[in-house]
Amino acid sequence: MKLYADRAPVATRQFLTDALVVIWVYAWIRLGMALFDLVQKLAAPGRKLEGAGDGLASNLNSAGEHIKDLPGVPDSMATPFTNAANAATSLANAGREQQDIVNDLAWILSVVIVVVPVLLVVGVWLPLRIRWVRRAGSAARLRAATAGRDLLALRALATQPLKRLLRIDPEIAARWRRGDPEAVEALASLQLRSFGLR
């Protein structure tokens, strides 16, 4: 498998592109984490509401129990405290629900802000990079064999722009058909150069 080209300009461009993609992904992940932390701060009122509601419910329940323990005082006197404790528990539950909603929102926003830009770049870069690795790897394997040089030459005739072929020789196709080794070598080299290989 060939990850980078043999020729320095192409290899440098590939390395810089790969590095930029990694930096891009890292930056969006950091931004997603920062957004998650920022949105989580919205849960602070919910935590306070939960703490206050739980504390108030506990105190009211305790007061109701003390009233029930008093001699000569009917149990019905503790009912308002029990009802108030239930209301305080509802407040605490509302605080917990608010925290859950904020947590869900933080996750959704963070994932969206990371996934969308990362998929846009990686979805374009990765297929192109994989295609180059596969093609360059095949070309590198072919360049060592004589029959492989012939295949590279044929590929150059089929895929290279006419302007490049004419620069080699206006009669390059005829020379290749005759099996001219110089023509085969020139075409194979042209094809290899198009991948950044030697």
C-alpha cells in the first residue's frame, strides 16, 4: 500500500491536505466539546431548583411528622405540611426534568456541530484519498514488471490528456503499437508521474 507519492511536491501536498483534515476534525471536536460545556451551564437553575425542592420537601415532611408526634394535636394538622412537601417534591422533579432536557440538548447540538462539518470534509477527502492509494499502489506494483510497464503505457494512452501525449511525440501511439521500448517507457513514466510516482 502506498500512502504518499514519491515526488516531493505531490507528497508535500498530500501530507498538508491530510494534516489540514486532521486539524479540521480536531477543531470541530473541540468546538463541540466547548458547546456541550456551555449548554450544560443552562442546567444550573435546574440543579438549584432540585436542591431547594428536595430540601424544602424534607423539612416540611419532618415538620409534619413532628406535629403528628405532639400529644393532643390531631393528625389533620400535619396535612398542610404533607401537601406542601409534595408540592416541593414536584418542584425538585421539575428541576431534574430541566436538567435532563438541557443534557439532551447539549448532546444533540454538540453531535450536530461536530458531525456535519466533519462529514462534509471527510466525505469528500476520504474517497479521493482511498482512490489515490489504490491506484498508486497498483501502479507501483506494475512499474517493476516489463508487462506492467506496457499496461502503464496503455493506461497513459487511454487516460492522459492529448496535450501531454503530443509533448512526448506526435506519433506516440504508432510507436507504442510497434512495441518501441522508448515509447513504452515514456508513456509508463508519464502515467507514473500523474500519480506522483517515479
